[in-house]
Amino acid sequence: MNPSGRLLVTWLALASLTLAYLWIDHSRPRASAAVTVGVIVIALVKVRIIFREFMEVRRAPALLRRLTDVWMLILAASLLGCYFAGLAIR
């Protein structure tokens, strides 16, 4: 795929994920665990796409690609852990 076609596909994926977030946000009148987890997952997928496509991690050495993926997993665990710990404390 040529670079401009790849950029278009990436942009469409990011725009679709943003629209999915907006749909989730407006379809539920009140926040719930499912909505929060869905929004966090969408945000993390968008960050990974941005890492790979716009920060040139896709062509980086394997170690850097793995480290960015591990960072994303740690971030996901931290965000979800804090959210569910807050629910338990409340």
C-alpha cells in the first residue's frame, strides 16, 4: 500500500474510533463500568495506532515496538485498576 493510502486508512480508523466513543457516550444517560472500560480501551487503541503510524514505531527495532506495547499494557492496567479500586472504595 502506498503511503498516502496507508495514511487514509489510519485516519479513517482513528475517526471511526472517535465516532464509536461519541456513540457510547451519548447512548448511555449515566456512566457505568462498561462505558468506562469501553472508553479506556478505545483511547488505548487510538494511542497504539498513533504510536505505530505517526511516531514511526512500526519501522523501529523490535525492542522498541515491544516496549511501547508493554507501556500500553501497564497504562491500561493502571487506569482500569484505579477505576475499579475507586468503585470498591466508594
